[in-house]
Amino acid sequence: MSSSRLERMREAVGSLYDRNRQRGTAEWCDREYDFVCPSMGTYPFQWFWDSCFHAVALSHLDPERARAEVRSLLANAQPDGFVAHVTFWQRERYEDMLATYSIAYRTPYLSDCIQPPVLAEAVQAAARGEGGAAFLADVLPAARRYFDWLDRVRDPDRDGLIAILQPDESGLDHAPKYDAYLGISVLAPEQFTAAWERVAGPYAEVGRDPARMFGLDLFVVEDVLVNTIYAENERVLADLLDGAGDPRGADEMRRRARRTATALVDKCYDREAGLFFDLAGAEEEMLRTNSISSLMPLVLPELPGPLAASLIAHLEDPREYAAPFPVPSVAMSAPSFSAGPVGKLVWRGPAWMNTNWYLCRGLRRHGRADLAAAIEDRSARLVEEHGFREYYDPLTGAGAGAHDFSWTGIVVDMLARREGEA
């Protein structure tokens, strides 16, 4: 991989992020905002995990913009530590678009949902370089409060695994691993809307109080992808707290990270399948769909060698994940796999850049830099040949979903890591 390829990608991502940049002052909270939206044509607001990926990419382009991204994300953090998965900074401009969303609101301008907690990684990336210490002093307390909120509110059984209360909180909205649990029998938008209403309606009746939502046991999932990212970010936050002179806070966060990683192995690993599966409901029933989530614990540095080897074997299997343009979001051998779009339903087979980013990190941690490099090269090729799309057909490479999709720009971090820049 040549440095010229990285430079071309840096320029392309910079141009994309200029196009999708949103700046202004929101009258509803009297705060300035400066962030990159996922896609101007589809997602003009600030989404939580998208914004975290944008901050990582921006750290290679403009550290001050990376910091503005994180500050905008945390600007409306709630006193209890909660951070919304969507901030509707300029809501009034897009009321027609909002009518097409299925979102639970905490306020008219903030959603009442979470997304995978990539926040510590975003803070770490944005803090690199000159001015990073002042930035950390500004945002680290809010980041810590957020992870404390997740631990306190979203882990009621105290096993170290946080739970999501509706499918979109995983970021994998229509993933087939939830189909049976939700009662989905036909891939029709109205079925997913009805499933959403079966969950969201009763939640509204209990005032969306977390304890009462858990008590309803309508959709409670200890999601493997979410918890892998949670463990990784607990670990990163520990490093940040150490650097900020808070060894006690760092020790506590490392303890939590170990607890989460241990729970994933002890409770979510199916030894017969050699894969990890989500746990659903009060009975913690395994959702045994072979999907990208099943591979995500490869990211964990403490994952036992035999388990890492098993996940890598699945990743290299041409019947499952070794597609021409890896990595499909559902195993190609699964009955629910679809290489291309299924209407507007997402995460049912196409490859996504953010999961490739995580899996490459895991492969390098577990001694497979060769396979990581192959996935990184194919990922870059997808962008070079098909542009910044929301997701890609793993068989043909064709892009689909939203155009000018910003988190796909995380590929610049993948290439920079290859160059030893990060």
C-alpha cells in the first residue's frame, strides 16, 4: 500500500466531510454545533456512533474539527449522563423527513435511545496532537458520566453486559438475528413497523422509564456487537483516565472492561458453533443467527487463542464470510443472507465499513495482519471504485443505500494505521 493511496483517500474523505458538514446555532438550546452528518440526502442530523466514526476520520484531517464533532455530540448530554443517539440540531428544516423515521423522543430535539458506545475511541482520536490536553479536560467528565450511566441503567442484572431495549439501539436496525424474537415472518416494511409499535407503544405507556421497560421484557437483548464495543471503549476510557491523572477511575474502568469481556466469553460463546450469539429476554435465550456480530469479539485482546482461531476460521470460510468484497454482515450460508438491498431494510448481508474497521483491528491483535491487510485493501477498493456508499454488495462490490455516506470515510483510519500513523 503506497502513501499516495492514503493521500488520495485523505483528500476524498476531506471533500466528503466538507459536503456533509453542518454548522450553526440551535435556538432551542442556544448552542453552536459543528458536525458531519451521515448523509445530506438521508440522514441530515447528528447520529451518535456515526459521529464517533467521523471524529476518528477527522483526526487525520483536521483535529479541531474532530474535537468540534465530539463537543457537538456531548453538548446536550443529560445530567444523569445519558447521550441521545440522535440530536436534531436543525429539526425544523427537515420535518417532512422526520415523518419517515421510527424514533422514540426524549425531547423534540433528542432521541431517547442509545447506540453502540464508540465514544471513548472518538475522544481518544480527537485528543491526539497539540491542544489535546485541554480538549480532554473539557470532555472527559461527560464521557465518564455516559459510561457510568450505561453501567448503572442498562445492566440491571449486573453481569457486565449492557442491554438494548429496541433493535435500532444496536445500530443494526433490521438485522435478521432479531427476526424471530420480533415475530417477523415476511420481509415487508409494515412488519417491521408493526414490530416497532409492539415495543414502542408499551414503552410510551410506562413513560419510557428504563426499569419499567426492562420489566415489560418486550425486547431486551444483550447484543454481542454492542458489548464488544462497550468493552473496547471501557478499556480506552481507562487509558484516558490514567493519562488525566485519575488512576482510581482508570482501575474501575479496567475492572468493568474485564467483566464485560469475561461475560461475553462465558455467556455468549457457543462452543459447538464456534461463534458468539446475542442473549434475548429475561431467560437470556441465544439468538443463533450467524451474523457479523458473531465475529466481533475478535476485537477483544484477551479473547482466548482457540476462540480467536475459531472466529478467524469462519471469517476465512468462502461459504460464510470470505466474500470477494468482505465482510458480509450475515454469513453467506445463512438462509436470511441477501447480498444486495432488501428494500430499505439494512444489515441483512451487505458489507459495511465500520465492522471491517473493527475486525481488522481484531485480526492484527490476534496475529493475522495478512488477513487484515487483505480486508483493508478490499475496503479501500470499494470506495475507490464505487464511492462513499452506506454499504456494499459483498459479491460484486456495488454500492447501495445512502450516497456520500460519511462513516465509510473511516477507511482513511484503516489506511493510516497501515502506514503507522495511528
